[in-house]
Amino acid sequence: MLKLRIGSCYPKTYVGVNAGLACVHGVIALLAFCQLIRIHSRNSHWTRQKVFHLMIGSSNLGYVLYFVLTLFAACKSWLCWSYSCGFISMAFPKILFVAAFLLLLSFWVDFFHQSNEDDEDEGWSPQEALLEKTSKFDSIINCPRECCTFRTIHIGSRQKVVILVTLLFFSITIASAVLIWIGMGKNPIDSKVVAQVYVDILAIAIVLLGGALACYGLVLFLKMRKVRSERATCEMWKFAGLAVISIVCFTSSAYVAITTNIPLIYHWRQQDIDGVRTPLLLVLYYFVGSSVPSAFVLCGMRELPPLIVSHTQEEWTTIVFITDGSEVIYPQSWTAAASMQNQVRDFPVTFMVV
């Protein structure tokens, strides 16, 4: 039976920080999965919004397992954990996190280029009146849900790039884990160097991802400023907020990963964890670098998609009754259908643009 006594294998401060981070990531994972269930209850088809929630939830659940198993592995002296097992447990949640925000970036790129194409088609110029520009961007915001979610599985070209990049990182992770395992024997391969090189490569990718999110977030913020709408203002600040959070949080976590051994702490001994420096760096790397961006996006995506009832097409026969007083009476079914269409058209769009 696995037993863990606080302070037996690691300092109490480090154990407390690990437990706190595990709780935070656990709450985020629970929120992501609950939101996924709510979305699925309204739309049974798999959408890109569901994939994003699944990735965020799985990533944070992976972090929970990593924090808990790290403490148990240290007390039970698991040899495998100090090498390949701990490395894989550390790397996989981060890959899912990066893949989720790559997916979000692909949505933003689609939205940006779609709006640019609309500008070219309509012959827009900076000299247009504000009223004309407002009506144009309102048409983008109030577009059908095909712009914001899709009811059938469709993978665009940019989403294929996200899949390829994710598979590439998974392949690099497996290859690095094999090299780390081989490095346990008598050979010139240094397992710590292999792990550190992998962490540095992933950190550089995270910095580039944060910069891309910041650039597109700023551009979309400037575009949305042209819209005179309360809903557009709310979405505009979501773009700007995530742009700032991504560049600050991603850069901070990447700096910690490159300059310290915090991501490889599963391989450390107790004497390497002294004082408050290590716990503070853990909070900066995991809470600021992962929890804050995930929580912000989940908060911004809390709106539910419209309820999809049935995809069967029914033919409506419109019967108009004309009385002697020339009063036109429309059937009740026709008016109900028109009211339902207006409700779907006015449904708000989330800043994820799925």
C-alpha cells in the first residue's frame, strides 16, 4: 500500500505546493469536462469546441497525476520514475496544453483571413463611413454557427497542421524517453542532457505560440473596435485579454524552463529542494504558465451553443386565409418557425470562433 507522510521525502513547503497545484489543475479539469458534457447535451456531434475542452481537461488531469505520483515515486524510490516514466508523465500534459492553444490559434487565423476576404469582396477602404464598416463587421459576428461551430467533423488545412505538429511532438517525446532509458546503462548518452534539450525545444515552441496568439489577438482587437455593439465590445476585450495573458504567461514559463531545472524536478533529490525558491518557481511555471491561460479561456468560452433538435428537413405548406375584411391570417406553425430562426440568428458567438 502506498503511504505518504508530509515531509518524509520532500520538505513540507514543496509537498504543500505540489498538493495545491494538483488541486488547482483538478478544478480546471473538472470545469473543462463539465462544460464538455453541457455542450454535448445541446449538440451530439463532435465539434472543434468540444475537442478544445477535451484537450484542456486531459492536460490538467495529466498534471494532477504527475504531481501526485511525483511525491509517491520519491518516497517509494521508483527507479523508472526518475528516468523515462517521470519524463513521459511530465511531457504529455504539456503537449496537450500546447496542442489546445495551437487549435485556438488556428481558429483565430481562420477568423482573421475570413474577415479579410470579406473586406476584399466588398471593396472596403479606410475612407468608408463608420456605419458601413459597422454593418460589415456585424455580419461577421452574427454569421451562422458554421463560422463558430460545425455540426459535422471537418478538418481544415490549418487544423491539419495542428495535428501534424502535435504528432511530431509526441514522436519527439517517445524518442527522447527511449534515449533517456538507454542512458541509464553504461553508454555515452546522458539522460539529463536529453531531457533538458527536450524541455528547451518545447519552451521555444511555447514562446513562439504565445507571440502568435498575442499578434493575432491584437489584430482582431483592432478589427472588433470598428463594431458598435455591446457584444462586439465584450468579444474584443476577450481577444485582448488572452493576447496579454498568453505573451506574459507563456514567456514566463519558458524562461523558467530554459534557465532552471524546474520541469525536471521529478529527478531531483531532497537536498536539491531547499528554501522557498523552488516552490515559487513551481508556481510560476505551472500555475502562471498553464493554469491561468486555461482558466481564462474556459471562462471566455462558457457560452453554450444553440440547441440542435433535428436535422430532418420538413416541407412546410403555407396556407393563407383571407376573410371578407381582407385580413390575412398566417398559420401558427409558420410564425413559430420564423421566431425560432430569429432566435438562432441572434445567438451570441464566443471569442474562440469555433
